Amino acid sequence: MALYDFAKGLILEAGNKVRFMMKEELDIETKSNPNDLVTNVDKATENYLYETIHHNYPNHQVIGEEGHGHHLKDTSGIIWVIDPIDGTLNFVHQKENFAISIGIYHDGQPYVGFVYDVMKDELYHTKVGEGSYENNRQLKLIQNTNLKTSIIGINPNWLTKPVVSDIFAPIVSDARSARAYGSAALEIISVAKGQLAAYLTPRLQPWDYAGGLMILNEVGGIGTNLLGESLELNRPNSILMANEKLHEEILNNYLNEQRETIASHHQQRFGNKLRED
Ligand code: 2AM
Ligand code: CA
């Protein structure tokens, strides 16, 4: 079976299992801080994904949030970058607005991306070069916008933090408005659908954005870190995803004057580590 069809069947079945497991009481633990949660469902879903991939494709590498392969041997062959539940706080508190995210790379190049909005049963997907889809409907190329007429995605918590607030507040101030949805993967999908014109955050892990970025790139969107540099599979990074014109406007008019602050924030927060905790 072609890899794309296998991955599509796998993510849909993982979603079925999540919906089924949600009927039982969740077992919730904290990770790096009291607001960083993981549940039995995150872990069981990652295990299911990992075991099924490994059984069918023993040579593929898998990087997953909940403990599978945080260290890549190299980028040759097929690499799966998976987040069993992106938006765990939404999953725990709201029981919706979370996604399963899968990005598949071939020899280091983006190959196939999936983001599955589990409760809406909406599967976003792309085979790179062949367009992006929401279920069977092809997504259109996104329109360019200016900041002053844009709604941007940003978590308001960041505007309460020193340093990060200095970087983000002027951008929020000049935007038409800002929204926070609580799942990076779905926020990136909102950019790909043109509902948000940009999504910014000071740190994401590769599994948070891998699938979504492939889908966004296919509709003409751009994803880099806050310095305009390309994103790499083996480390966390800051994130600026937007339509092409707005990406340039935010970089040139806001972020470039903060380059030193951003670079030192990167160095302090992640260095070269895949996880920061
Ligand atoms: P998660 O639910 O898979 O942990 C919330 O604004 C979004 O940011 C979610 O997609 C969440 O992913 C991600 N996120 C939350 N805390 C994070 C952290 N410390 N580093 C990287 N990503 C984080
Ligand atoms: Ca997760």
C-alpha cells in the first residue's frame, strides 16, 4: 500500500481510538510545569501510531512528542514526526479543538502532511506538490494581506511574559485583531484556510507544526522562525507562519529590529536541544 494511503488510514483510526477513549475518565499528569499536561490518551495514541508504523515499516524513523525517538540518527530515508494530541489543554478542558498531527519526510524533504481535527472529523492533508485538501475539497491558494487588516493567531499568555511581550505586543497592537485557539496544528491550518493571516509563537516543537507546515506551504503560505530562518526537524524553534506578504511585513517592520533579542532568547531557551525540559 502506498505510504500516503497507509498514513491516512492510520491517522483516521487513531482518531477513532481517541474518541472511544475519551468516554472514560482521563488519567492526567503534569510534565515540565503545572500547565503542561499529558494524559493516558496522548500516550496510548502515540504508542498505537508508533507500533503500527514500526510493524509495517521497521526501517522508518519516528519522532513523537510523548517519548518516541527524540533523537534522529540522520535525516535519510523516511521520518515520521507525530503529535498524538496537539492541544492537550483543549482536549482535557474542552473535549474539542485538538488534532492529531503527522508530518512525513523523505531524505529530509517534506513529503506528506496530515492534521486531523478529531472531533470535527476534518482531515487536512497534502502530498507535497499535489495541493492541500480538507477532506476531499482542495484548499485554495491563500490571499496576501496587510497587518492592519489582518486577524493574527497568538496566545495571550505570551503578552504577559517579559521579553516575548516586547517582541509581540507591537504586532498585536497594529493588527486588526488577535485570536488564540490553543492547538498550534489547527492554528496553522487556520492560516492555510485564510481564516488567520498569521500565527506567531516563541516556541514550538517539530511535531507541533510538521504536518501543518506542509499543508500551509502547498497553499502558498510561509513558515520560518522569528528570524526568518527555515525550520529544522531536530530542534524546537520560534514560529512565524503567514501569507507571503504579511510574513515579509512582520519580519521587515517588526522582528528585524528585535533580532538580537530573539537570537538570545533562542539560545537561552533551546540551544540545540530537541526538548527544552
Ligand atoms: P501540545 O498541546 O501538543 O503540548 C498551545 O498554544 C500550543 O502550543 C499547543 O499546540 C501545544 O502543543 C503547544 N505548546 C504548549 N506548550 C509548549 C511548549 N512549552 N513548547 C512547545 N510547544 C508548546
Ligand atoms: Ca501533544
